[in-house]
Amino acid sequence: MASKRLDGSSLFSGINSGLTNSFSLLSSQYSDGLTIENLNAALTNKNITNTAYGATFASYLTNNFNSVDANRDGKISADEIQKLMNNIATQGLTREQIMSLGTANGMTNSLQQTVLEHFNDIDTNHDGKVTSQEISAYGINSQAEKQKIADKNRVINNMSLFYGESSDKYEGSMLDYRYLDDKS
């Protein structure tokens, strides 16, 4: 059974969707805007925290309020959420962002665990972030390496099946294998 290739686009689209949906839900709850106070209140509001993405993304926005509120007006706007999503899409996700936002976007635990376990290998430019392209490229490279190993193992197994247990007695070249039946 072939293993599933890592797909960076699903991670990024899931986080994008989660941020958009969370912002829409949260901003609809508070007429005075999405302030730090409103985000803190949202974290105790069961109507919000019981949603699939509400608590996770509300917590993320609360913890990162100052960096998301780029114009420092005390409110997170739709434009600032869009800038955050564009930044994530172009610059990538940090290990912390994957840990905090990854499971909320529907990414499987095994995919999240794989990305986190191999984060340093995936982050080929070593900027502390992984992009969708880096994740997908790592997945392709990993699959290619797995296939090479499988091919080598298949060749070794076929050679041992061909030569059998007495293969250590044969002194000829591996290229001679097709002529062994004629020589015996």
C-alpha cells in the first residue's frame, strides 16, 4: 500500500479557512470590533469555544494580538486578518503556528506529527518557517527515497531468491546470472 504524500497546500488552506471563519464568527459577536478584551471574553463564551475552530483561533489571535493588530488601533480588522493570511501563505508557518493551529484546521495528527518531526529537514532555507512548497517537496523527496530503498530491497531479495542459499559459493559476475542455468 502506497503511503500518502505530504500535501502542504491542505495545511495552509485549512489554516486560512480557520482564520477567516473564526474572524467572521468573532467579529459578528462584538459590535465594537475584535479587541483583546473581546477575544478574552470569546475564550469563555461556549457558543464560540464549542465550534470546531473558535477556541483555537481565538486563543491564537489573543496570544498574537499585538503582531496581528498592525495599525495599533486596538482592534483586529478584516484587512489585518487578510495580511496575516497572506504573510503565512508567502512566508510559511513556524513550528509554534503548526502546533497551535494545525489540529484545528482538520489536518490529521499523523500529518502534523510528520511535519513537526521533520520540521528542520522540511525547512530547506532554514528561516524557521515551512512553506507549502517546502512541505510538498519534502514529501516528494521522501517518497522518492522510500521508492529507491524499496527498489534496492527488491533487487536484493530477487538476487537471493535466484541464487538461493548457495549464492556464497558462486564466484562469477552478477551479470552472469542469466547464464547460470546453461552452466549447471
